[in-house]
Amino acid sequence: MKKILIVSVFVGTGVLARPVLADGVGINALRIIYPAKSHGVATTVRNTTKDDDYLTQVTVSSGMDGGDAPFITTPPIFRLAAKSENRVRIIKTGGNLPSDRESLFWFTMKAIPVSSDGNTVDGKVNGAVQIGLGNMIKLFYRPDGLPVPPEKGFCMLTFKQTSAGIDITNNSPYFVSFASFNVGGKERMSQTQPVKMVAPLSHEEMKVKGVHAPASIDWAAITDYGGTVNCKGSLL
């Protein structure tokens, strides 16, 4: 019964998204790579506040809005004390995922303040409205034996001009996430640009104005550890 009550707190709580690496409550990673040969991977979550404890739930979903995923987290729910960190382990439970390319999932952390008398953690949820905090990062499941290393794959993009902008083809088995994207020396990666990542062995159309082939394209792709690798190509 206590578990049901605790879960209901998260279901009925408003969650405010916050930067993953900001001060306060968050995830100590920008992304998670899950190698297929692994028996599980770990990450840590933190609470840098001085006095506030949080009831914390961590999950893996198939989409940003939820959905089942073949992973479990342990522990799934825990109390995260002020000025502390907690290690979370992610374990694949099954499922037939593609063996020729990466698969994308989402690791989510939700946290709500624990009441001063500690009743929330004990399962005695009071009637007060709690505003929670939410963090979400990408989890990439990576099969064994992919034909090229990630840093090379991130540069295996080709480009073709379209009536609306640029068709980007990802010829690699990896998801390619852009930190920057320049066409003819002009930055095209803005907050309003919806195309910030291209799935493996697929293509996306980036709708931009004022681009004309031929043109040079330079992009910085985000690496496994949150750094970048610089790549060059041409718009044809």
C-alpha cells in the first residue's frame, strides 16, 4: 500500500523541467550509453540543496511523453537527502532491439520536496499541493559490432538541397545530435530549429531559408561524454 501511495504522489504532481546539470536536484550526466553486452549501467543523481530532502523517482521510457521500455531502474523510488548523491542502476530486461543501429530511450528523474514531518516518505500524503522537479536525458542502447566507431559515424552525414531547406541523411548506425550546424559559415542551429538530431540510417529535412548549393557545411556532433566532434561536408 505504501508503494501505491508514493507512486500516486508523482502521478498527481505538477513537474517543472529543469536543466540537467543545474544546481539543486539533477542528473550527473548529459546522456547515457547502454552497450548491448553490458549487464547494466549506472548513473548518479544529486541534491545540492542545503536543507531540502526530495522523494525521487527514476524511470526509463520509450518516448519523451512516456511509454514502456525494456529497462528497469534500481532503486526506482528513494529519498534523496540534502547535500547527497544516489547511484541508480539501469538494467535491460528483454526486448528485441535492432542489432544494426542504436535505439533511443529516455531516462527521467522526478523529485518532489519531502514534507518537514517526513510523512510523504512514510506514505502518509497530506493534502498540500506539491510542485515537483523533472530532469530527462537520452539513453542510447548501442548494439555490439557496429561497423564504425561513434566519432567516425557522427561525421557520416550527406546533404541535399530541397525547396524547403536541407535534406540530411545519416549513413551511420548512431544517433547524431547537433551542438552547432553551419552552412556557408552561418549558424543554423537555433532554439526554434526542430531538427537537432538525426536517427541512424534515416534522414530529416531541416527547414532553413537562404541556402544554396554548392555550400560548405560544418557541424559539431555531441559525443558520448557530452563533448563534441567537429565534422565537415558539402551541400549538393
